[in-house]
Amino acid sequence: MSVSRAFITRRTLGRLAAAAAFAALAAGSAAAEELKEVVVDFATYNPVSLVLKKQGLLEKALEKDGIRVRWVQSAGSNKALEFLNAGSAHFGSTAGSAALVAKINGNPIKSVYVYSRPEWTALVTRKDSPIQTVADLRGKRVAVTRGTDPHIFLVRALAEAGLSDRDVKFVLLQHADGRMALSRGDVDAWAGLDPMMASAEVEEGARLFYRKPEANTWGVLNVREDFARKHPEIVKKVLAAYEEARKWALANPEGLKEEFIAVTRLPKAVVDRQIDERTELTHSVIGEPQRASMQAAGDALVAAGVLPADTKVKETLDALIDPQYLPASK
């Protein structure tokens, strides 16, 4: 090969390399431009999400990126997880235990943020019911929403009382329908969820006959893994907007309740019960406290036979919890 031919070959290769680099850069830019919409859920069990939606904080945060926000309502953790698993939402609000079980079952999510530390579930019965303890549930009909913190709370409560799901009749209903079934007398008890649980207490005198705040797992925000991998900066912006909403809610408790009432149309006494007595909003960074709570829930479900004996709870939590998108609060 002559020197001139060698030079031409190297020059041609250089041009090809430059063209390839330019094409890759253009493809990357095109991929970034493909994101035109972020789908985020809101839920009455996540008061911060209601502030975020009502005040348009996320829309403002993503406006410069040309990204619109579409909101979907989650009626329970199970619905949020269905949205995430199907790819019809990018961000979904759930209980920590529900996120763990979903991850074990293959839902491609990361838990990236804490929106509340609630006591949002308890076992509920009517004011005139003879049921006083979990043991009294033997042979009874209990309304429950599968795949949610109330479901897991119920399973753990039964196990502690020496019972299992074989000793009671689970009536599978969404949370609001479970509350109505209890009111009508169609079931003997209900694994409740706020604000429907608070509403049943205030409006009908329903009794929370079994409470265990520490067995309520944290409220966590989840994101689809593929979305977080492709758009980490957008995830950070979403969480920054969430932080703005959470801090506003902390600084304006009455304003929070006003916005909650505007969305839910619930009486103030019901909202006071949920927000003042059973909802703590002082945490945001996901880490060891949430891990410990989820680990305890997972271990209890394995011991109760709800999850297989070989379930790798710790390893699943390692893959689920991802705090990198929100810096630690100072």
C-alpha cells in the first residue's frame, strides 16, 4: 500500500468516525427530545401529591424542558403498582411493603422518595360489633384490598394471633368499597385505609379494634427503572418539586387541610383525624428506617407463608431502594 493510499484510508476512516460520533450525538439528542410527557399519580393517602397537583409545582419545574405532566389517580397501592408495571405511569405512590412485594413479583420499580410516615391502616369494625380482638375474626368476613399495606397489615395481625387467611374469609374489594361493605353489614371487619377509615370513624362511629402504628410501612414514591435510567435529571426535578410541596405542607398545615378538602370533599373533622393525628410529613430521604420497616414486613410475610420461604427480602430491598435522586436534608 502506498503512502498516499494509506493517508486517504486514514482520512476516510476519520471522517467515518466523526460521522458516527455525530450520528450518536444526534440520536442521543433525539432520545432526550422524545420525552414529552411525564405521568404521575396522585392519591388521597398521599397528601403531598395533592399539594403538588393543586399548586402546579411539577408543571412549573418541567416547563423549561418542554415536558407536560399528566396525572392519574391511584385508589390504592395496588392500582399505583398496576400503572407502573404496565408502563402507564412513570411515578406511583405506594406503601413501602406493597412496593417490596411488587418488586419481589417482578415489577420494574425503584423506591426513591418518602412522602409520609403514616398510621393509615388499622382493623376496623362497626360500633355495635362484638369483635374486640384479632382472634375474634376467626370465621368472619373481612374486606381487604390485595397488594396494599392494609392487606399486609391484616396478614401480619392474623399471624400474631395464631391465625391465617384460611381462618377468615377475605372479601377482595378496593378500599372505598371495603368501607361501604362494612357500613352495610356485608362484612364483619375491614382492613381500613385513610381517609376512608377516618370517615367511617367520624361519620359512623366505626371502631379501630386493632392498631399497631409501627406495622404501617412508610409512604414511598416509586419510579419505573427504565425511566430513571434514561432520565435521571427528570427524576431529580420531580423529587425537587415533591420536596417543595412537602415543605409547604409542613409550613402550612391548615392550608394543607384546605387543599385536601378541596380535592376530597371530605368534612373537616375527617381530614383533621387523618392529617393531624395519623400523618407525619417530616421525612423525605429514603434509607435505613424505611428499609427496616420493609424488611420486617417481608420477613413476616415469609413466616406467614404468604411469600415463598426462599424469598430474598434483603436482596430485593437492595435493588428496590435508591436514594441517589434526592440529596440528604441538611
